Amino acid sequence: MFSKVVGHVLADAGIGSWRRVSSFGCERYASSSAATILKLYGRAPRYDAERIKSAFRERKMFVLKRRLQIAVPLTMFIGRVVADVQLGREKEKRTQRATEFMKLIASLGPAFIKAGQALSTRPDLLPQEYLTELEKLQDRLPPFPTELALKQVEEALETNIEKVFSHFDAEPIAAASIGQVYKATLITGEQVAVKVQRPRCQNVVALDLHILRELSGFLNKLLAVLKRDVDLKAVIDEFGALIYEEMDYVSEALNADKFQELYGDMEGIKVPKVHWKHTRRKVLALEWVNGVRLDSAPARKPELVKTLLNCSLKQMLGNGFFHADPHGGNLLATDDGKLCFLDFGMMSHVAPKQRYGIILAVVHLVNRDWEAMVNLYVRLGFIPLGTDTRVIVKALEDGLPDVMDSTVADFNFTSVIRELGSIMYTHPIQLPKYYTAILRCMAVLEGVALRVAPQVKIVNEAYPFIAATMLSEDSEELQDALMLLLFKDGHIRKNRLVNLLMSASSYREYDVSRFLNSFVDYLLESDDDRLRENLAEDLATELDEIGYDMAKYMTSTLARSSFVPQFLREPFSVPEPVITERLRVSRYLAENLGQSEDFRVEKIMSLLQRFSTDAKAQRLGSILLVNLLERFIRRLLHVVLEVTQPRPTAK
């Protein structure tokens, strides 16, 4: 009787069973919206700290036993770290303590393993040595008996196994902290992957979260000795909401469907279909996909990694709905040469303004513009207002050159994240969960790329997408940021503009006309006449240099051609024709702009028409023309003087 009462209390707290639905309801999914599905499946258990506390109030001895199992080793560990600090040996012992911490977390059960994995993405909470060790945490536990799994499936589907499956493997193909996966065959003949949740998994997780919450005040005091001002209760609540979401397999199935809708049609991408008729809160049935782990694929590795990066960029910086755990075990190289994503329990979402912040942060990193990056972090709320940002800028200047001393092609994202993490740990920088999810995702992707296809550089592959988004995204906020990026003290930063244009031109969805219109808007709407005057002067200088390089190249080519008789060439020393870097870049940009679908004659004519009617544009054109004429005359006089000057006779 007591166990039944406790069961009902736990169910009310959202950590036990829930209202089941019939197979009939599941069959109606095909024509149902996500909201309808949730209604059919009943209310999903959600993390509620107060209700969990109420559920365990009557089980004091049970809670006390688990509390001692958690509190004693955690307190002893933090005590050793505090002693290290007081004895002045914390840095010396940090690597050893990090290893001890990882092993401790691994020994405490599924909730702690998941928490450790989440902490491995928080450079603002832990030093790099701890993050490195926590990254080694494997979400694997010994499998629970298949008999229990079959019983769980039958209870969830409310029918006998034989009525659903013609075959169900005796052993799981994978076992993790929350559930394990079996290969099975439906009576219809379709092969499926069946994910079954561990018995009492929610109860175990709820108890650990409850105990950690109770211990948070005491642990906060210990952390204060280490000069870490962390609201552990808020961190635990945030993690609780995430792990409860992951324990809801209907939510995971909805994620898989949404992922299929957004990315299933991308070239080279495969997303397994959800079998809704055989899916419940604790049981998930997905289409079985034949293939091998990406890091075991025998061939086509570079192509698959590029497909992975392109799809992930579209997820994170395009639509904003992304797979937050793209490690080797969740990625298959299919038999027909596609890349298949698996396990949709850990998904994240990034709002448009947040995506713009990430894009700008990468651009500032590539440009080594630390002041702009710190100012961006202040605007995003990562750094409190009133903080002396000069100290953080100086830390970035001192800490990042070693890992940033490379071109975009050789940029090592993981090394930069680690160095940034060390700076974030020692300065008042607090990262929101969406940002840490992106950082973790990028680091995991680079790790996969380095293992599978080392020749594929993640930032080199990502930067064209980022540059194209910066130049063509129809967002006032991003366009304002772009102009701040390109202009300084009234002058355009030519190298940055060329870098962005060259990178963006290799991305096929790049809309150059949007950038040109935004650029013209910025020039003509500005009240600063000096800006237009400086641009006219800078542009005239650049066109003059290009014209001079081109004239020299054409003259040398013509002089050395067969059209010029030998006797005319002999008195002169004709240099070899040289394509300068300026000419090479100009030709590359012209060719790529010409091939762009959006670079149409009517759009260019529309742009030129604005210059013919706008007073500011007319003045800009006049200044540009005068500057070009001045430089042309100067060049002409220089050439005339050089030709007419008598040459010294040989003695």
C-alpha cells in the first residue's frame, strides 16, 4: 500500500508514470500537429523542483542514504581543492584534481554523468583542465536485462511483443545512462531501432537533483573559498529542465520530425523516420539505417565531413534549430553514401539576434579585433555593464596570439575555445546556455573532422557561410554591425571587405546584390560628408593602382608578343608580364560576381540609377571622378618624364 501511495505522489510530481494513450491515437499522428500529438500522448513530465521536494518529503531515510553517497565524496573532493588553494599549490595539483573529479562524477550515476557532460561546456564555471577531463565522460552504463526492456515496451504499447515485432534482438546494440537501443523487425517487415528507457530512470534522476539542490547552499560556501561566485541552485534547475526534456522520448520524436522537415532534403543528408504508432514517452521507434560510424567509414570521409559541416552551419546559424551532440556515435555513413544523424534528445535553439552575435564573434576572432569582441560580449550581456573591459581586452591580446597566429585555413577552433575558456574563468564573463551549446557543438565538429578527415578545416569551411550571411542577411542589426566592421575613422577597411567578399563568393547561396544595396544605403543615408569623401579618395587610389598594374601587364605582354618586330624591342628592356596580387584578387572577385545569379544587369542598373538621382551620390561621383583624373594626370606626367629623360650612354 505504501509503495502505491508513493508511486502516485511521484507521478503527480512528474517523475513517475503518466496517462497512456491507445494505439488508435498514435495512428492519427500523420495528419496531426505537434500540439495535437502532445495532447494525444498526455502531459509530459516536466522538471519541478518544489513538487519533487514534496514527493520525497516522506522518504527521509531513503533520501538520507543517497545524500550521504553524494555529499561525502563531493565534500571531501572540494575540501582537497580548498586545501590546495590555502597551501598555494592549486595550479600545480589542478590536473590531478580534474581527473579525480571526472572519476567521481562517473561513479555517481546517470544524472551526474549528464551533468558532467554539461559542465564540460562551461569555461565560465570551471578551469580548462577540468573541462578537458569532463569531455572524456562516456555516457555508457552496463545494460539492464532485456527481459525488463521487453516488459517496458509491452507496458508502453499496451500489447504483447509478438503482436508488434516479428523479431527483437536479445542484446542491445548500445546502452547509455538514460536508455538502451535494440534492433528489431516489425510484423510489417520494417526494421527499426527501438530505444527503451531504463526502469525508474526518472525517479533516480529526480532524487539526485533534489539532493544536489539541498546541498547547493553548503557547496556555494565551499566554492566561495575558491573565489567562485556561482548560483549552484540556478545551474541545477537549468540542468534539471534539460535532462527531463531528454528523458521524454515523445519530445525526441518531435525533434526528429522537425529535423527531417528542416534538413532532410539537403543533399547527402539522411534522417531516420519516426514510427509514431510504436513510440511512447519511454519507448522510441525509429527507422533502422544501415551504415557504419562516420569515424569508421572506409571512404568518402572528406566529402562526408564537408556535408556534416555544411548541414551543421545551416542548423546553428541558418534556421537556429540544431543537433547539440553531433559526436561520432551519433553520425552514420550510410551504405548509399549519405550522412545520417541519430539521437535527437539533445537539441538546442538559437534566436536570430543570438545567431548574429555568434557570427560577429567569429568574424572578430578571424580579424583579431579583441576590442570589438569584448564590446560585443557587453552588448550581448555576457559581461556586466560597468566592467573594466580593458583588462579583458589585454587578456585576449596576451592569451590568444599563440593559437591565432595562422590563416583562416589553418584556424584551430578548439585551441581558441580552450584559451578563451581560461580567460572566461578568470574574468567576469558569464555565458548563456545557447552560447555554450554552440561552442561545444563547434568543438565536437572540429574533433570529428580532425579524426576523420584532418585535411578539412572547420573554420575554413565555415567562413564562406559566415561571410555570405554577414553580407547578404536582411537584418538591420547585422548590417549595422557589418558597417562598423568595415569602416574605421571614416575610412573603409579594404582588407576586411576583400576578405569577406572573397570568402562569401565561394558560397553558392550568396546574394551580393543585398550587400551592394546595404552598402549604398549606408553611404547615402549617413550625414557624414567626410565618409563619402574618404571613400571616393580610397576608391580612386585603388582603381588607379589596379589600372596601373593592368597597363604594365598589358604593355609587357604586347611588347613581348610576335606583333612587335624584334628590331623595335631590342633598344628597350621589356620586363616580364606580372599579375600582381591586386590584379589577381580583382579578377577573382569579378569572375565570381559575374557568375552570381543575383548579380543581374537590371539590379546593377537600378543601383546606378540611384546615383544619378541622389544629390549625395552625385557629389560622391564627382569627387571620385576628380580624384581619378588627378591620379591619371600624375601617372601620365610621370611616364612622359621617364620616357623623355635622356638615358646614360654606356662607356
